[in-house]
Amino acid sequence: METIVSTEENTSSDLEEEFKIPRPTTNIRSNNEDIAARSVSTSAQIHELEEKMRRKLQFFFMNPIEKWRAKRKFPYKFVVQVIKIVLVTLQLCLFAHNRYNHVNYTWDNRISFSHLFLLGWDSTREINAYPPGAGPLAVYKLDEFYDTLDYAFNGYANLSNAIGPYSYDNEDNNMTDPVFCVYNYKKGIINGFNESYEFNSEIVSNCVNFTRPVGELFTSKKHIEAAGMSINFAALVRAELMFSIKTINFRAAGPITPPDCYRFDVAIVFDNVDHDGQMSLTLEAEPFKLICKGDQAYITDNQIDQILRSILNIFVILICSASLLLCSRAIYRAQLLKELTVQFFLRTYNKQLSLDGRLEFLNIWYIMIIVNDILIIMGSAIKEQIERNQFTNDQWNVCSLFLGTGNLLVWFGVLRYLGFFKTYNVVILTLKKAAPKIFRFSCCALLLYAGFMFCGWLILGPYHMKFRSLATTSECLFSLINGDDMFATFSIMSKKSPMLWWFSRVYLYSFISLYIYVVLSLFISVIMDAYDTIKQYYKEGFPKSDLQQFIGEASIEEVSSGLYRTHSSSSLNAFMNSLFCCNVYRSAYSKIGGNSTLNIL
């Protein structure tokens, strides 16, 4: 620690100007005893202010338990975080259960619609197998295109044959006309025999209603021609057949939960954007939740269920808002104290507070808590709207993204309180120590990774299913780093090009050897080096910044002695005004203690 003053003369003149100690003008006494007395008095005042500043900083960096012992200060933020983690986890569990049922129910209905309306659909396509057990569902001939339309229309017309409780989208349950739309290039004529074409890239659409004829079989080709619509497959980009179906889910019913009512907007899509002779066929079913009109018992239960869920959502929003305000207030007060400390070091020791010392006042945990509070408040608001109104899968997914990420950060925040105990603080300190080295190491490793990724995508993409896109290439390489599915990656490579087959072997062996045996080993060694350093610090002591050296360590006896409660209500405004010549600091940090010294000044 640097000395407070260098010479007696400088001390006297600085303090006279600093604290506005009056200078003698007339009647000057060049008396050694008077000068010595004033010097002793001023040094005592500075020492007292230094002790008060030290106690203030010591109290600021205490954990909630130590603050309770020091000032009997109730740990509001800690209690709020405990209540929040309980409520948020309860809310997430309920929402996750409902969302799983919703997504699973809508997916199962999509599978049922595929069997009812898609020609050529079979059960093997319902399982996500790797490698895929079947190729893409597509049409290749003109007759297959019209047969697919006929199959879908007839399945919709005979909806009563389905096992599912499906109904048409109107009040009297009469069949509504499906809508068939085609999207074509404005002009697209191909003359392959003489390598000529006519083309206009503007896309135009044309739609027609499919009406069931009376007393005869529906034929889509005749119906399209009768409507004056002609399909030019050379210019066709996409075609869609759209209709809506209503249904009710009894499985959602519980002691206080009524059945759910849905409307599915079904679209059978013919995708011909590649113009490669293969028109892929997919079915999309977008669900919309409707307001049910059930019997009176379930209407009552619905109100109870909605009230209970709304109460939980409101409690979560309130507790997260309180947490947001408390943590924002703590960050603001920390910045005020940081500015006060910077000025104190500058005026008292004539030196700037180091960057490490300034960063001590920035609590990353509070920032993380503020982020998760914002995410949970937004997710809870969307959840409340989902439970009250008609929403689709997109809103469910956005809500789950907010609530899930917020809950993840909430549980991460528990590490802050475990960090108060040295036994559990090793992980946090190791990550903090290793973070800069890991960042620099990762930048170098990512450059190598990017080179392998682009190379594999370009060269192996047409011949290997794991390298067909940049995203799948990255996923494949990351899996190889972790030793996943290595043999399959080697064996799936096509042998159409012997040169590229041999290149794939060199490429894969090089990548696996480099990353598993070199990069991963170095990565682990960086973390282990940080871990060994932290263990050494526990034995020999952690390095301290200038701020930590000034603060020192408060013993358990000092914390519990009531020293921090003595003169805790005294104002620091006079001290700050005289020290900094300004009044920008708020009353939140106007309490360092001791009016006696301030009165002397």
C-alpha cells in the first residue's frame, strides 16, 4: 500500500485546499507547535475517513450471510431469487407438460392426415431413421400428379370414414370446397430439341375451388380444364391444395382442465422449384386453438383452470419484476460506489484505480439475473396470451424459447450462492481463470475447423449425405470430434468417383487425428492448467488488486461485533462535496459514518 502523503508541507497544503481548511491571513504565527498540532489533526481526519471508506467497501463485497451478521440487513435479493426459482420451475413444468401434449397431438394428427390425403404414404416415413429407410415422397408423371389430387379430394370428401373425430370447417358440418392454387413463372417455355427457351422470372398465381360434382366421380384434371386453368409443368414452381378440418382433443381433459378444440389448416404442397423432374410432395397442418362450446360442467372447470394459471403467471411476472428492479438498483449503486472509490483513490493516493479494481464493481451475476428476468417476463406474457386466445405452434415455440432459456439462467444463478463456499467455488474460479486462454485457443481451432468444413462441403457434398449442406457438414465434423458414428461416416461415402473416395479417407483421417489427438488434448490441458493454478491459489493465497489490498479482509469477530452498525446513518454528502467539489452522488451511498469528522472538516 502506498503512503498517503509524501511530505508534511504537501499534506498541509493539499488538505487545506481539499477540505477547505482556512488559511491564516493576518496575525501569522510561525509557531512549530501550531503546525504540528494541525498536521496531527489532519492526519487523524484522513485516517478516520480511510477507515470508513474501507468499512463501506468491505460491507459492499460481503455475501448475504455476512451482511446479516454485520448490519442485520435482510437479504431481499436472495429471498426473491429463492421464491423466483420455485415459481418459475413450477410454471415451466406445467407449460412443458401442456406443450408436449400440444405438439405431440398436432404431430399425430399430421400423420393421420398424411395417411388420409397423401397418395403413396406409408408408415416407414413416420420414423426418423438414419440413414433414411425411404427416399423422398414425390411424383414423377403427369398422371401421378392428378391422381394425387384426386386421392386427396376423395379423402377429404369421405372424412366421415376416418377414425379420428374430424369435421368440416363450418357450423352445419357440410363439406367446404378445397382451394387449389398454382404458382407459375409468368413465361416458361422450353424447347429442348433445339436448345431454346422463353422465360420470365416473375411468379404469378392462379386459384380455383374444387367442387364435388353431383352424381359422378370427381376428376381433378377435368375440373381444372373446365375452370379455364392450364398447368404448364415447365413453368410450374409450386402447387397447393388447401382445406380446413376441425376436431376436439378429449385427452387434455382433467380434474379442472376441459377438452381442447382445434382447427387444422391443411395444405398439400407440390414443390417443383428445382425443375429436376422430381416434384416433392409434403403435407402441412397448421393448428389453431378454438374456444370450445362444451357442457356447463367443463365451462366452470375451464374458468377455474384459467384463473389458477393466470394467478401463477401473474405471480411469476411480479416476482421477476421485483428481481429485475432489485438487481438493476444494485448495479446502479455499485457504479455510484465505483465512482466514489475512483475519486477517493485519486484524491487520497494520487493514483488511478486499476482496471481489475473497477471490474470488481461489475457483478456479472446480476446482469445474468436481469437477462433471465426479462426473458421470463416476456415468456409469461406470451404464455398468458396462449392460454386465453387462439395461437399457433409458432407462439408455443417462441414462448418455450423464452421460458426455457430464462429458467436455464435462473438455475445457473444458483452457482452464485454456492460460490460463497470455497469448496463449491472451484468450478467458477477455474472457468473464470481459463476463459481468456480458452477464447484465444478456440479462435485458432475454429480457423482450422472452418477450413475442414468448407473443404468437406465442397468436395464431398454431392457424394456423401452428411456433407450435403454447410450445416450438416459442421454437425458431422463436430460429431466426429466426440467419437460419434465414425464408421458410418466412412462407409456411407459413395464410390462413384474413386478419386474422391480416396480423398475422403485422407480427409477424415487427417481431421480425426488432428482434433482428437491434438486439439482436444491441448484444450483439456488449458483447463487443467487453470485448475492447478486455482488449487495453488487456495494454498498460497489469491493475487489481489489494489482495491482488494485496500479493503483487506474482515474477520468473523469484526463482522459480528456490530462495528458496521455504528453511526450507519451519518451523511457523506459533506465529505463528497468537499472532496470532489460536486454533488452528483445519490443518497444511496451517502452513509459512511461519523458526523464528528465531517463537522471537524
